Amino acid sequence: MIPKNAFLRLNAFHVVNDGLYDSVPILLAFMFITFGAGEREVGIVTSCAAALSTLISLSTVWVSRKLRMAHIFSLVSVLYGIGFVVNSTAQNVLFSGVFFVLALCGHGIFHVVAFSYISAHTERRLLGKVMGDFTVVGDIGRIPLVSFAGFAAAFPYGTFRAGVLSVLPTV
């Protein structure tokens, strides 16, 4: 059976992981409007990220043979961190798209490793309930983080358009 503290940490990471994953299209929409791009570019970046995340998740068996679970989750965190932090300084659509794709590559890896760990360390009679609970917990992160991402992206865009930020020097 999974120790309770390990399961709580896994659930907390799942909340953050799913919330960040689903906030990317919202952030991309506002960033790309600011860069002068359109919905097509947002769709291309999001589709590339989903496809690459799926392809990378297929290599999870190979990765899990080389790294321990904690190292894999650290790698996922680093991918998200690099992608989001570097995007805070993005100056064009291509740069932003590449780093958001990088950020989202860890999404598929996380889910494969987490579901494998849970299924390997849960009694068969409890497996359905535990997997269902884990899935629902990930969905909990989607609502507040995506809402916050929309607000965080819309507020500076709205103030910039209103001229509040027009007094700041441009880089």
C-alpha cells in the first residue's frame, strides 16, 4: 500500500501538473495577441505540445529504467519551471511556443509514472477507487489554476491596452 504522505504529495503534484497544463492555452492566447499572432498559432503550439507530450510519454518505460520516480518528478518540475519562467521574458511567438512545448512535455511522463506507481502499490480490491480519486484530484487543479492564469494574463493586457503601462520603457 502507498504510504499516506507519499500519496498526498503525489495528489498535490497532480493538482499543480494538470492546472499548469490547462493554463497554457489561456496564457498563449493573451501572449500571442500581444505579439500580433492569432488563434491559429495558439492552436499549432498547443497541438504540437500535446503531440510531443504523448510521444515522450511513450518513452516513459525507458526513462523509468534509468531514473527513480522522485528524479522523474523532479525532471517534470524542471521542464515546467523552465518553460514558464523563460516565457515570462518571451519576445516573439516562436520563442514562446518552443518553451511552452518544453514545459508541457512533462505532462505525459508524469501521468504514466504516477498511474503505474499507484497501480503497482495498491491492493487490487481498492485499485478502482484509488485511481478514480487520483483522477478527480487532478481535475481539481484545473479550475482554480486556469481561472487564475486567465486573470493573470488578462490584467496586464487590459492595463497595457488602456495605456497604464504605456509610460514604461519598452525593451
